[in-house]
Amino acid sequence: MGIFSFLTQELAIDLGTANTIIIHNDKIVVDEPSIVAIENATGKIIAIGHAAMQMHGKTHENIKTIRPLRDGVIADFNAAEQMIRGMIKMINPSNRFFSPSLRMVVCIPSGSTEVEIRAVRDSSEHAGGRDVYMIYEPMAAALGIGIDVTAPEGNMVVDIGGGTTEIAVIALGGIVCNESIRIAGDGFTADIQAYMRHQHNIKIGERTAEDIKINVGSAMPDIDNPPPDYNVRGPNLMTAMPIEVPISYQEIAHCLDKSLSKVESAILAVLEQTPPELYADIVSKGIYLAGGGALLRGLAKRLTDKISIPFLIAEDPLHAVARGTGIALKNVDKFSFLMR
């Protein structure tokens, strides 16, 4: 660090569909939902992160809540830029007069097109980034889990985020084969909403579906330590009268089955493309699960039973990608070949 090091701030950003995490000096300084609340008349940002999340689904016509990322990519350029800028301000709100130039490493889905990568770069630069580097999410997840990505051996990472599930085989500091599918946490939430509508005639919002997923979400209809039933309140679709329905984890396992089968198929498709020597490494070491989706009860067991390779959940699956991005930031010169 030189004499002018205070003029440059180094940030690692995991720009996720569901949550955005910022790491500064090896510490998680921001961990907020990726959502903004905007005043319709002026286009001014009213709230960002948790404050905006509390407004989600409860706004009147003068306020709208926007999730700037959909399926892992930027869907609303202006809102994304304002959100990144607002979250960076959260790091040092006292420093209003002087904003240091920013050096950022941002992670992106491995299936991103050039246009999508450009959108992330532009948003980051408009939010004050002077040097902006990109790293693919599965590579960042592997670094965060503690895998030596430069070793001449195969490692497989499945990162189930909010918008995308990233599956990649990594060896010698590169992605050998990968698949990025748009079935992940948000898809599971939508499945639960549809199930409640069809099965119980009850209308629920995104936040309630998310609560159901957290409280009784399961990948298998038979798990150890089953959670108690979760009571859901809402309007009956036919009569608009309030009803309360207890939901069991078996029901949610049944309703998520279709989406989870697609994740299994994608994992098998990547394994099919894997060179035999790397395949042997993966079978002996197991496949690592990261991202919020890894916390779904019974998921690792379901995948292990289906694919006959052990699945291991990362130590802190929610923050694995962010921590890996932080490691890449600290060693930008060493890992420059991983960056875009």
C-alpha cells in the first residue's frame, strides 16, 4: 500500500439476484437484498436493501419496488447503478465530501453473454468504479470454499443462487465445462406460489412464499429432523375470505420436485462433458454445493442418492461466492488470468 492508498477503496461485490454482498478489507460490510424502492414521480431512490424489502408488495401508486437483477443479469440498468452506488455509500456514510476511487471485482454468471457482461461493467463504472474486474461465479465459489483452483485436478461446484444455478468443473485455473440454468431460488419461490394457488386456493405474495421455503422447504419427502408445519394466511381465491392453511415439508418437497429434477439433469449434462481423468477426481472428492439453495433441507442427500457421487455443502454457502470474490480481489495479480 502506497502513501495514497486511502484514495483507492478496494471492494469485492457479489451482485446477486436475491442479495448483494460487499466485502471490504476481508470483512462483509454490506449484506442486503438486491432491491430498491423508487418514487414514481421523480425517479428518486427512497430505500435500498432491507428497507426496500420491507416495502415490497406493500406499496401504493407513488412508490414502486424494483429488483434490478433477474435471472442473474441486470434487467434494469438505471436501478442497478443506483443500487450499487447506494450500497457503496453504506460502507462509509460519514464520508460525504470525499469519495475514493474504487477498485472492484464483481462476479457474474458463467453463462453471461458479452452484452450482459458489458451491462455489469457499465453499471459498476457509473457507480464510481475506476478499475472493474469480472470473475465467474463458480470460480469465485470454488475460491470461497477453499479449493486450490490452479491445481491439476478436477473440482466440481454447484452454486444455487437466486436467479441462476451455476454448475462448473474447474481445473488448472479454468472452467473446463459448465452449465448455467435459470432455475434457482426465485424459481422455487414461484413454484410455491403456484402450488398454493392450485392446491389450496390461496393467494400468497413473493415474501410469504420465501418464508414458506425457509421454514418448511425440503428437497425430499422423508428427511431427518423434519420441521413443524407452517401456517399460511391469505385470501381464498374464490371468496376473498381469509383462510389459514398448515403446510408440511412433504408438500413443498412435492411442489419443488420438477425444478430440482431439472437441476439434476443439468448436473448430469456437465458430468457427461467432463474428461474422464477429471471425472475420476470429482468422484473421489465429491461435488461442492454453494449458494442459498444449498440450504434447502435434504438437497445434498437427494443429489447424492440420484447421482451416486457425494455432495458436500460449503461451510458458509450463502457467502462462499462473496468470500471467493474477496480472495480474488486481494490477489488480483496472482489470479489475473481468472478475470475478465
